[in-house]
Amino acid sequence: MSIRLLAKILESPLPNPPRCVGEGARFPVSPLYKGGLRGVYSTYARGLLIAMFIFNKKYFYLTLILFLIEICIAVFVNDSFIRPFIGDVLVVILIYCFVKAFWNIHSSIVALSVFVFSCIIEIFQYFNFVNNLGLQKYKILAVALGSVFDWKDIIAYAIGIITVLWLENRT
């Protein structure tokens, strides 16, 4: 099928155009709008992207505060509870706030995604991912990815995500 024929099919108007509302659009969009179906797809996609990408000051400031707390824990605290456990609880909340600062996605989807991401990083630690890729010479990256698998870390991630969901869904 040639590109011209495909373009002609996409631009041909329908006899009874269905109407739909894009998430970012403030008005109904018809397939006849902006040159047939192609216009609807591009308009809807732009509206959806506008609706997804946002800047939320509250979550951005929470991200900055949590990041500073994590730095203080990493630099000044060297114990067996706050650094390994509370730091892991806070890191999933930090990642959650970072995602929510820039994307308008439902809180449960973000929370589940952050938990899965954190568990994947923990599984990488089990397989000694940092050393196998030769990343141990990059200290900041090695500390961020971690090097020791521990089931308590996954429990800490779960506590952090449960805390986030509780705070987001309380009324």
C-alpha cells in the first residue's frame, strides 16, 4: 500500500463522524477536524500528552526535601536501623514524589510501578549487578544501586509504598 493511498484513506471524512473528547482538549474533537482521522489522532495525542505532563509544585518540593533528608542520612548517619531501613522507606517515597511532580498518573499506578522498580533493583543486587557490569568504580552509582540483597529492603519498600497509598487516599 502506497503512502499516498494511506494518507488519502486517513484524510477522507466519515459520513457520520463520531465525537470524542481528548483528555487535554476543552472541546469535542471530530474526525473532520484538522484533516480527517489523522487530525484526530494528533490532536488527541497532543491533548493526552498535555494532560500527562504537568508540573506539581507540592510533589516537587517534597522530592527536594526527601532528597536532602536522604543525603543527610547517607552522610551523617551510620547505624543499623535509620540508614538501611528508614532510608529505604524514604527512597520509594522520594521516587514516587519525583514521578508525581512531572506526570499526572493515578497514584496507585505510580506506587505499584515504584515498588516493582525498587524490587527489580533489589533483584539486581542479588545477582551482583554492579560488580558484573564493572560499575563499582563509580561510587555514587554503586551506592545508589546498592550491592547487597536483603529481604528487609523489600519490606521497607512495601512499608514506604503503603505509607504513600495511605497518605494519598485518606480523606
